[in-house]
Amino acid sequence: MSVSIAAIDPSVCAPLPVLGQDVTVPLVTGGEVTYAALDYAASAPALQRVWDDVAAYAPYYGSVHRGAGYLSQLSTDLFENSRRTVAEFLGCRADDQVVFTRSTTDSLNLLAAAIPAGCQVFVFETEHHASLLPWRDAQVTYLNAPRTPAQAVETLERALADRDPYGPALVCVTGASNVTGELWPVKELAAAAHAHGARIVLDAAQLAPHHPVDIAELNVDWVAFSGHKLYAPFGSGVLAGRSDWLLAAEPYLAGGGASRKVARRADGGVDVDWHTTAARHEAGSPNVIGVYSIASACKALTEAGFDNLVAREQELVSRVREGLAEVPEVQVLSLFGDDAPRVGVISFVVRGWNSSHFAAALSAEYGIGVRDGLFCAHPLVRTLLGSDPQDPGECGAPEAEPGERSLNAIRVSFGAGTPDEHIERFLRAVSELVSDGAQWKYRTEDGRCVPDRGTAAQV
């Protein structure tokens, strides 16, 4: 079985330099190969530009907002300038706030802690757990997975029409699925939410690295995303949008930085005057390097020409989908169908293969890093696989033998730093594994499918 590989048009855009491009990894079959990082949806490699910017700043590292020294003043300016850079990158409105967090998960938990009492929250079952689970103190309505973008809007409109029209309401929706890569009708969902007196927060963790996000144009109330998916290092995130709920809420974390004035009372208690800026929810010493990394990534993507990056990624998406379509045993997972627009995130299963076994063979025999599991979107993947909600399966390798029916899937994801060769190697590997089988035996160890180092025989 062979898979045809069409050359990408070099005039569209070259891949951006990222860390790890020259890292080699050992193959269980012998020798080494340059690692093909095709797990961008989990964590994208940091841009070389971002790393260089951080290295240039590192000698000038200092505390922010509180220090009188030169390095502290420089770091404070860098921190606040980064806030302005992110606001510009997201098309924030004049009165929007940019709050720096640890991740998308942290951002949405912050918002969940700030929603007014009695708020009704509406979430599709298709969401990542980061946006599915934070709303524990609210009245939550979980909406069934739609099968078209139009059905998504209709489902939301029906749900909102049945709600208490006088209380606060919030809709949480992804911009691009972390499982299928499909783009959601965010602008239409925002219009539906606002027409029914609700607000909307956009989980842009998978959208922002692949596609421009404009808060004002989409007319969403908030946007959340993670730095480590936007080609920056781990540990930083953003919640940007309307300030009123955030300013009315108690600080997400209580401590230094969030407080403007603290004084003892005559009765022995403490009075606190909290900040009325983004600092209200940024208690403690902030992750200045993480924040600067996000701003650097925003600048790098903008200066590279986001439209060009999108065009190149769409060519990669087409090549991967066409290549997988040539392997009859491969089933690509989709909610909205083959014609739905999507980013560089594609999940699939292979008939006759356990997904964890297949992913392990891609790594051990071809040096290709993908993801297997339920991708922290358990209800969605189970819906797409047609499995019972009670079936076993989790993020990671199940206790299953190679060849058993998969209760999870394989995800390949890529972006601005992906070379053509990584895509070509992946498609060739899929074809060879399906037609020839793995060259090594595998076993489950500590929840992971790994090569059995003592056996080199064919499975």
C-alpha cells in the first residue's frame, strides 16, 4: 500500500523555526531519527524567536510592580507592555481587561469563580474538560453534541429560550475542537447568546495558535488560551474580556499584588481594599518570563503573516486527510463532516489496532510523537466512537492488548513549525503499519503502551 505525497507550494509560507527541530531519538529497530513532533494540540514547541527573546531578557530579570531598582522597573514595563501586546493580538475592546493566568484551565476556573450568584451556564458535551468542568457552583446545562454548525446554534437557542430570562447566564464554547480540529460557529453562537441575554466565553486554546482571534469581531465576552499551545513555554495563560464580573468578584487568589491597601481594625480584624485592575486576580509574584513569552509569540505570529501561516497549515491539513483517506482501515473522527473547516488537529482510529499500540509503534519505530487516549474530552470522543459512556478508557493507554478494539483514539496535530518531512513520514508510517504490521512487540506498563525490549519478533 502506498500513499501519495504532493509537494507543498513553497511560495505559501515556510515553517517557523522552533526548538527541538534537530533533536534525534532512538528507534527500537536500531539507529536514530530526527524527532517528528506531531502533538501540537497538547503542547506546541516553543518558537526559536520566543526563546531568543527570553534569553535576551533573562539577565535583566527583576521583581515587578514593587521594586524601585532599574531591573524591577524594566521588568514592570516589560510585563505591562506584554499585556498591551496580547490585547492587540486579540483585538480587545477599549474597556477589556487582560488577566494573566497559568493556563486555559486556570483562566476558565478564574471566570467560574467570578460569575454572579445564580448564574446559569450552558456548555456543549463536546468541550475539553478545561471548559466542561469548572462550573461546579453554577446551575449547568450540558448540551448534546451537534452534528452541524447550524445545529449547534439551534441547540443553544432552544436551551437559552427555556432558561430563567431574568438571571445571569454564560455560554462556554470552544473555537476549534481539540479532538477533530473542526471550527465552531463562534460568531453565530455569540449572537444567539446575546440575543437571549447571556454572555459567552471562548475557549481559544486550539484556535489562537492556528487562526486569528478577534474579540471585537467575534463579539465574545471573554477569550481564554494557554501559552504552551501558542509556541511559548509552559506555565502561562490568558483570560481577556469584560471587566465587570471580574471586578465585582472576590480575588481568585488572595495575597500580595491583588491588594491595594490592608489595614488592621480596632477590633483586631483586617480590612482589605482590592485592586480594580487586572492585578485583582494576579496575586503573588507573576510569571514575568511566561507572560513575556506569550507576548513574543503573539508578535512572531503577527509579523510572520498569520494569513500565510493559516494557508500553509490548510495545505498540511489537506495532505494529511487525503493521505489517511487512502488507507481504508483508517477512520477519521468528525462531528460536522468532511467539508467542515478545521485546524491542524485530526483524530482517527485504525481498524484492527488498539490506538495506544498504534501510537506506540509510531514513536518507537518511526520517531513520531502523536497522542492517544480521550484527549481530556471524554464525552466527545466516546460519542464519536459510538461507545457507551460507561466503557473504560482514559487519557493514556488502557489495559488492553495490541489488536483489541479501541476505546480511545489517535490524534495527530501540527502547526506553524511543522516541516513537510514530518507529514510525509507520518503518512508513510501509517501506511506501512497497516499493511505490514509493527516490527516489535508491545506491552502495557504503568498505563502506557511501550515496546517490549526483550522481544524483537514480529507481532
